Amino acid sequence: MLLAIEGIAGAGKSTVRDRVLAAAAAENIAVAHIGQFSWLSLDATRTIIELRAGRPAPDLRDATRAVRLDLELHARHNLIPALSRGSVIADRLILSTACLLALLYQEAVDDFVQQLADATPACPQLTVLLTTPPSVCESRLGHRTAARRFGEDPATATQLADLYQRAATIWTQTTRLPVLRYPCTIEHDVDRVATDCLDYLRQAPQIVAGT
């Protein structure tokens, strides 16, 4: 199973991911963790780095081609091989990329979701969208020592939160694949999300870790 955890910065993605990975390891369930991008094409990598910094390429078509290429390479060389060895948790994936493009180019997120879903043979069978309120995310980010990244200021985070909600709806309409939406505000929320994710991983075809 490929499980993608999506949401704005500070929503709790890393906390949920680490909780699920630890629980899966305790049960000897093979689950790997993988990131959002492949970084396997130099040209695509250059474009993606600029996008992530809030500097869109002048031509939207160039940006779309870059992220599609990276996603295709990610599926072929990273996701599919990892899935042959067990389940995979992706820390952000297609929805995050679609929302980034929609935000930067002020275009509807619908087309980006549809184009990226069409670009990869490795779509997540389950997407978990953390709908933690932007105000809570802002408070968490205020306690981090790292400098703020593009998209982490309150106004932009609120826009992104709305884009994620729309992207999740379009994703399910396009792919017929589920998106589970959870707030991740308090410890009980983290427990609930992690428990539900682990239940789905238990139901996936099992490859025992270490074999």
C-alpha cells in the first residue's frame, strides 16, 4: 500500500508519520518512508527548487512538465521498487505538488490534480489529509528554530489549507481513491490518525520486515 500524508506546514504530518512507522516496526510490518520528489532529473530539480522557494517559472507549462517528469521518475525508480518490498508512507506527494502549483500560478487546483494523477502509475491507494486549523499550525511553527519557508506565513497557509480541501475532493472524483480528513490538534487526534493508518497497513498484503 502507498499511503500519502498531506497537509500544510505544522499540520502534524511528521508526528503522524513517525508514530505510524514506530507502530508498524513494533508489529514487524514492512513500511518504508519516502519524500515528495525524486530529484532524479537535474532540469526538473532546478525548477522544483525554485517553485518551493516561491519563485515560479515564467511559463506554467515548463513548471508542469518539470513536476510531471519528476513524478514519473519517482514512481519508476523509487515508489514502485519500494512497494515491491512492503507498504510505503509518502510524506506529501501529489496533492501537495498540485496545491503548490495552484498557489504560485493562481490557477484552479483541479487541472493540476488531474494532470498529476495521470502522470504516475503509482497513485496512493490511501491519502490522509491533516486538516489542522492554520492558527494551530502557525503556533507550532512559531516554536521551531528553522527559518520560515515559502507558504508558512499565516495568509498563505490559509490559502493552502483551502486548496488542499478542494484538491482532496477532485482527487477522489478523478481517481476514485479515498482521502481521509482529520484535524491533528491534540494528542488524541494524533493517536486516532495513527491508529487508523496502521489498521489500513495491516490490511495490505504483508511482507514481513527483514525477509
